[in-house]
Amino acid sequence: MKHLSKPSRATSVALSALVLAAVSAVYGAEPAAAPAAVPDKPVKTGADKFFTEDLIGAFKNGKIILNERLRYEYADQDDLRPSNAFTLSSKFGFITAPLYGFQASLEGENVTAFGNDNNYNDLSGNGAGRTPIADPEMTTINQYWLSYTKWDTLIKGPRQTINLDNQRFVGPVAFRQNDQTFDSVYIQNKSIEDTTLNFGYLYQINRILGPDNPAGVWNSQSFLFNGSWKGNQYANVTPYAYVLDFEDSSPVNSSASYGAALTGKAILSKDADLNYRAEFTWQSDYADNPNDYGAPYYHFAVDSTIQKKWNVGIGCEVLGSDDGVSFQTPLATLHKFNGWADRFLATPPQGLQDLYAQAGVVLPYEIPLKFIYHKFDSDKQDINYGQEFDVEISKKFYERFTAMVAYAYFDGQSAAYPDSQRVWVQTGFVY
């Protein structure tokens, strides 16, 4: 066996030197300096935090309001000249993010009419003798409100839109170019499970005709109550009371209405459902109303959606009459009810019975098409007012844009209600 030779003295000295150098590098080096301590950032509290962080954050995280709606409307009533209204409604404003339960908003609105001032009857002095289209030019503060939310309760005021139930009694009339708003105190409470309670005190009604129209603002001492229990999909209950006092602005519309609606939905199959509404209300004169009356309101309707594509339904709505004084809903979104031709914005003295049927289908490219037929008669004295045919096609696209074309034809059978027709072509943008 070959024996390994011993390392030479020179080699041993060299190895020893290398080991000593390594040990010296590890244990003999100067320790690295610790990084300099960063002083703590002072924590803001009290008024300093509120004004420099919280308040700025409420505006930084708020939402801009921008709503543009361009519309052409043609209206032609047999005993009047036709109207052509080409208008642009612009809403612009801001809503803050919540801050310690508080939230605020300011919203302006402008309605601009293009073309000759007398192209249509705006009910504010222009276009006399033509068919009314209630979209006068204006610039106004549409809403300004401060709200506070705590313990499942919202308190909000003063100028705001209020939308209760299906808008048959209280709504913003959002179809028209100028909203109806309310100078009011509004309270909503949801502390009871499946229950929403709404209370309101209205001290001024800002109507769609605008502040420059003599009928555009009503003084008010009116109270609203609307409750809703939605604990069961088959039977939701909505009791309400609307006690309206319009003082010297419109005493004939002052009234007290007490009623309730029962609504529900049944799933018939995986491709079909059935919805229903049954409602009854009693209305009587109130405050300085010169009339002495008591009249009923009732509404029954059913509709079904099939395969999320087809919709069919029928209904009957009756606004009663008592000795030539009829049931009225002056704060409603009236365009939604009794035909789009707007022939019954005020209920006739002998009341109104509206028997209607509707059908709809979603066309290719998610385009809804809707048809509605109305048969109008009086509640008393068996008067045939006429019938109406309504059709609408609409489309939402690019998330924020909409387009709509609609037509309404009223075939009058009474001298007081002549034939009329309306056409709408509109596009809108919401940010």
C-alpha cells in the first residue's frame, strides 16, 4: 500500500495562516452599525384628524352625479295643434361618502329646449294652443340634503326625492325631464326584522313645472306613513296613510288616504313565476278642501314571467267617485299609471276604471319590447272614455348608456277626451 506523504513544513504554515485569517474575519471584525431608528409618525386625533383625514376622505371617496337625457317628444291631440319638444335634461352634483353616520348631497338640474320656444306647449307660457308637454326650460337646485344613519334608522332632509312603494301615491315623476322633489323631513327605520317603516313630513312640494311656474311650488303641511313587511315571498304587506294638506296652494287636492297593499310571488316552475297585487284605499277630504266626499281605490293585478323572456299580465285599477268628486293622487308618478298618453293625470269627476293587459318579450341582443292595452270607463254613470295602445322598445348598452323609443295612442270615445298620440325617442347617460 502506498503511504500518503506528510505535508511539508511550508504547507503547514500556509494552512495555519489561512485558518487564523478566517477566524479573525469572523470574530475579530468590527460589528456592523445598527440602522438608525425611524421616529414614529405622530398619530392625529381630535379636530386635527377630522379636518385633515376624515373630512377629506368623505369627499375623496364620494360620488359624482352626472345624468344626461336627450329626448324628442311629439304630442298631438285632436282639438289642439301638435307639439314637438327637443329637450336635454342634465343633472349634476356630488354625494359624499358616509362620515360618522352623516352623508350629504348637492344636485343641480338644467332643462334646455332646442329650437323655437313655441314648438310645444310647456305649460309655462310657451306654445299656447298646442298639445301640452310638461318639460319647461329651467335651472334649479334639484336636491340638497344631509342624512344621519344609526341604530337601523335614517333621518334625511330637507330637499330630496321620495319614492314609496310603487309610486302610486308618492314618487319623483322621473319620466319627465324635471323631477318632483320634496322639502321635507324623512325618517326610515329597519330595526324590526323584515320590516321597513317610512315617515315623512312635507312642507313644500317642488313640482315638475319648476319654481318659475305659478303651479310649480305648493305649500304643504302633509304627513306620510308607509310600512312594509317582507317576511314571506307569498304575501308581503304594505299598510300606509297619506294625510295631505296643500293649504292655499291647492286646497282641492288636500285629502286623507288610508289603505294597504298585499303583494306576493309564487314560483310555478324553474321557468315560470306568478306575481300578484291586491290593494284597497279609502280617501276623504281633509283640511281646507271645499268638497265633502269619501271615495275608494282598488287595484288587482297578476303577471307571469316565463323563461326570463316572456311576460304577460292583466289588471284592473279603479279610482272611485262620490257625488262628482273623485279619488286623486297628486303626488304620484302619474305617467306610470292609466296610459302613457297622459289623458288621466287628474281623475275625471265620475271616477276612472282602467282595465289593462300587458305583454312583453326580450328580443335578441337583450332588447325588451313591451305592449300595454287599456280600456277606460267611468266608475259612475257608465261613461266610455276610450281605449289606449302603448308600445316601447329599449336597450341598455356600454353599462352607462340607454336608448328608448315609445308610442302611445289614445282612442277617445268621449267629447271631453279626444283622440291623442305621443311619440318618444330618447337616449341617456348615467355616471
